[in-house]
Amino acid sequence: MFIIDPILWEDDRNGNPRYCHIASIILFCIDSITNTGHNFFLRPFLRGAPRLGGVRGVNPLQSTRPDMKLSTTYDVAVIGGGPAGMMAAGRAAACGARVILLEKNGVLGKKLLLTGGGRCNLTNATFDRNVFLSKFHGASKFLHSPLASFGIQDTLDFFAGLGVPTKTEEENRVFPKNDKAESILEALRHYMADGDVTVVTDAEVDGLKRVDGAIDGIRLKDGKTICARSYILTTGGRSHPQTGSTGDGFGWLQELGHTILEPRPSLVPVRIRESWALTLSGLGFTDAKLTVLQDGKRHSDARGKILFTHFGLSGPLVLNMSRTIGELMKNGTVTVSVDLLPTIDISTLDLELRTMFETSKNKSVIHGLEGIVPYSCLKVILELSGIKAEKPVHDITREERQSIAKALKGLQMTVEGLLDADKAIVTSGGVTPKEVDFKHMRSRLHPNLYLAGDILDIDRPSGGYSLQLCWTTGYVAGTSAAGRSNRT
């Protein structure tokens, strides 16, 4: 017999109190419905009620006491409480499924809170689907169907509906208006709570059980088993392992017969050999051009934001070219050239320097160049050009002026290497896309297993593309696992 007394709780998004039904509910249960039936009868009374732990924690009517083995009470079980996992769990619940989400950390969304420097670059407002997909290189052909089900505008509408207004900044990067990743996490928590998703934190998974080609359960390290009709794996890659993203899912999938491409750093800062570059630590340029060279041959170039650091170079431009740099390093030494003034050619720059010098003949050269680039950078430019900073402008030769222009248009640096994988924003590698039905985000090897997010081997640049991949694949996986059409 279960007796549920009237309970007062605060669960409204605005902090307003909600109540359960005033009349006590008395259910007389026999053993045959103890583990399954009671939840069906009580569900209408508990919608909106707080849980105890996790999002609101584990539903007290779905006990996880050490002496109780969890039975088949779920339609969908999700492993991984990151952005893809929370989206998948919330969507499956919105489609009417009874959902449980397992997260090995004590809290949800640890890595999500780090994205965009803590501001959460949640998508990229490139609304032309072909242009957007071109950023995913060879994987673009797999993503047409999922993006048709849940694209960029869908993402913006989704978060707006959850009370998170957004703004678009340079390079179409989209952020919450309040610049807080916490607002995105809280929106996802509410989304799951609205669907009565049961969230279990500190739940360490040991592997997946397989019977007759289908997944039959989730083994937890504490000996419990979670059973469901469908399973969604969203355990991510190996970037930021301190957040719990250690690639656990790769091993489980290999045991199930999936092909896993070895994870490697994809978006990662670059170490530079020259000591002068390190003296510029903290200096950033919003529009610079980076050229990657090997044996004097240009391999690629691009424009964007760049940041000098205590180890070398970072920023979106560098991160997006790091994979190319890493591949070239297998064949020998790689150098990079940074153009600090990419909007003008070197001839036009030389004319501008002549004009600046004409109006400041009696100043020192470093003051005569004031404003063209930051002071600390000017000191390096002059040093590399072999010119003393205090030399009078009227003593600067034509060759020296051209040397300054050349340095401004091409600071040459030698790549020492890439930072380790634990500093990578994203890692490449994971489940080969050929083994996934992207229309439903379903494994082609196991009919009730779905995959979403960073566990997939899909390369993409920085700028909101990674999180859009999570929202899109998580939404489709959640919809499909719940047994609903993607456009429902």
C-alpha cells in the first residue's frame, strides 16, 4: 500500500509553489504491479513534481536502493548527460516515452558550461543548409536528413520557447543574450523535468548487454541493470576529460561490433617555438590571416580571430586549422605566417607607412607607428626587422620601412606541436558514419540502439557547429527511440 500525503513544493520556473492533489492517494498494490503498475497509475498525479537528485533526482517511485534491481520500466534509456543526451532524453519524453537518463558525473552538463568560454556558443546562424553543411567536410552527406528534421532555426525557436533569448555575433556565432552557459543548461533541465525524465547522476556504466542482436540492458558498475525498449548513447569523445568525457562509449561500441576510428585532437591550440611569440601572450586580433606552409609551399590559409598565448597560438582561426597542421607535421616541419593587416596588400601598406612617417619625422619609430598595431606587437615587429625602437623616423631607410611592412604582413613562426588531447575543444574519431542510419540516428548493427553527439566521427569547425550537431542528432535520436516521426 502506498499513501501519498499532500505535498508542497517549489517547482515553477518562476519559483511559484505547486501542489499535488489535496486528497491523499491510496493504492493497494500486489507484487505483480509493485515494479511496473504503480508508476502508470501515479504518473498523472506526479507530472511537474520535483525529483530528488539529478534534474530533480531519481523518481522515488522508481527506486534505486542498493537492494533493488531496476526492472524494465522505461521506454528509452539515455547514457550521457551532456547536450546531446539532455536533448535526446527531453525529446523522447515529449513524444510520450518513459525515459531515464544516466550520467556518471554528480551533475549534468559539465562540458556544456565550458563552451564558448562559459558563454555557450550554441549554434551558428548560417541558415543556408548547403553552406552550413559544407563546414562538415566529408560528413556533410550524412547530415542532410537530420538537419531537415531539426535545423538552426529550430534550435533558436526551441531555446526561445524555453525562455532563452539569443544574439548573433561575428561569424554568425549565436550566444544566449545573458552570455551565460548556465541558462542553456537550466533550459534543458526544465525541458526534461516537463517530460518527467528520470535522471540518475553518479551512475557509472560498465557496458551494454546484447541478446539476439539487440541491446537488452545497461550494466552499472554497482551491479544494477537498467532495461528499456530503446537505448541512446551520447557519451561524447575525449576532449576535456576532466569533465568526464573520457571516451567510455567507444569501448562498449567496439564490443558490440562497431568500427571506432581512433579519437585524436581536432580543434586544439598550437605550440610555437619562437620565444618572441610567447611575449605577446594575451594579445588578440579579430581579423588576421593565417597561412600554413611546409617546405616553403603554401597548403592552406584562412582569416579570422587569433590569440597569442603563453604557449603559442589559439583562437577560432587557429583551432579550425589545427587538424591540417597536425596532419602536415607527420611529414616534417610546419611553419605558419600571420598577416596582421589582411585588408590591405603590402604595396598599399608601404604607402601608408610613408604617409605616417612624413607626419612624424621627429618622433621615434615606435611612436611614429603608434596605432597601427598594439605597442607590444610593434616592439616585436621592430626587433624582427632589426630596427631599434628609439630610432628617429627621419633616419629610417626605405629598406627598413619595407622590412616593417613585410613583418606586419607575415610574422613567420615554427610549429612545435599541438597541445595534448586534454586541451582540445573537440576530438575527431568515433563511430564511423557508415554504420549509422542518420535519418533516425540508429545503429545499423543493433535496431534498438541510437547514437548522437560527439560519439560520432564527424569533423567540424569551431563557431557553434559542434553544439548544433548535438541538438540535431539528439533530437532525431530521441524522436526515433520514442517511436515517433521526426516531424511530429
